[in-house]
Amino acid sequence: MSKILAIIVAGVVLTGCGTMTGKDLIKGANMAKNLTMISKAGVSEELSNCVKDVFDPGNRGSGC
């Protein structure tokens, strides 16, 4: 736990005063937590949905 706190403090110190907000810290923590739940099938489905959005701009449902 102390290593995680040290990494967070180092990140805040190294990025400067006004560039990193609390929202950015939460986004980074959520991304690291969800990184373990990524599957190969999910990535390929997300990629195919984004490609479909490129060719069909009227259907922007995938969030790309």
C-alpha cells in the first residue's frame, strides 16, 4: 500500500501543480484496475465496431 501511495505522490510532484486533477487520478486508477479484464475477443469486437463507424458515420453507437 505504501508503494502505491509513493507512486501517486511522485506522479503528482513530477507533473506540476495545475496539470493533474483528482479526476485524472481516478481515471488512471480505473484504467489500471480494468486493464486485467481485457480479452482478445473484446478488443477485436471494439476494433470492428470502430471500423464500422468509419464507413457508416450515421451510426455512431460504439463510442469511437
